[in-house]
Amino acid sequence: MPGFRRQIPYLLTVLLAFGAACGGTSGRTPTPAPPPVTGPRVVLPSGAVYKVEIARTPEEQVQGLMFRESLPDRTGMLFLFADAAPHRFWMKNTMIPLDMIWMDGDGRVLFVSANTPPCKADPCPNYGPDVPAASVLEIAGGLAEKEKVTVGATIRFEEVK
């Protein structure tokens, strides 16, 4: 046994080196990567990917984001129109400021109404350009500027059917 006791410091050194080589932890738990965004989404000029709800029918479009008190991060609503025409929006019964982005059929930004305020009393103002638009994207107020959404920029649609 006396020979074994002299080898204990050597064995501990080997075990510590082996643990470090095998990815020993520094006491921190690694943060898992967020899951990929699936389903209908848009890619904004900044490269940010936003998951979107689709409003196609007149009923869905009238309801829009009414009565919502917040939007989860990187989400929004995409309004798809059967006709490219001027489409005006209002903020009646909308609880939060929104950035509204009008686009042509190729996703090119035609007009941005930034930080559009909720409507507090009738009559509510209408927003939007007097040019034909194929779609409108609504995201939380202030994010269009952060995500580099400007007139002439392009927004890419993914898995939007």
C-alpha cells in the first residue's frame, strides 16, 4: 500500500486533466439555442424572423389585433388581400401601438405607419397610402425602425400559403 499512496497525487492530476479535456463544466449551464421559427413567418430587412398570424378573410381582417394587450416578441399579423388596391386601416379597439407596413405583391415596402396609436374615441382616423397594396404587416410599435423596415426595402414571406 505505501506505493499506492505515492501515486494518489499523480492519479488526481490525471483525472483532473481528463475531466478538463472531456469538456468539464465551469459551473455554468449552457443556454440552449432557441427553437427555429416554424409556420408562417416574415424575414425583415434586418434579418430578423417574425412568426405571423395570417388574416385572409374579411372577418379576420376586421378583427386584426383588436383587444390584444401585448404581442409576444418577434410576432405579428400579416393581412393578405385578394386584390391589390388601397387598403386603409384604423386602430379601433386596438390596445397597443403598432407599426403597420404596406407592401406590394413582391414584398416591397410601400408605406410605413410607425407607432400608430390606439384609437381612444370615435371617429377613429384611417391610416395607409392611397396606392395599391397586396399585403399589410402589423408588428409592435417601434420595431419597424429597429428592424430596418423602410420604404423600398423588401420583406420576404416564408411558409405563407
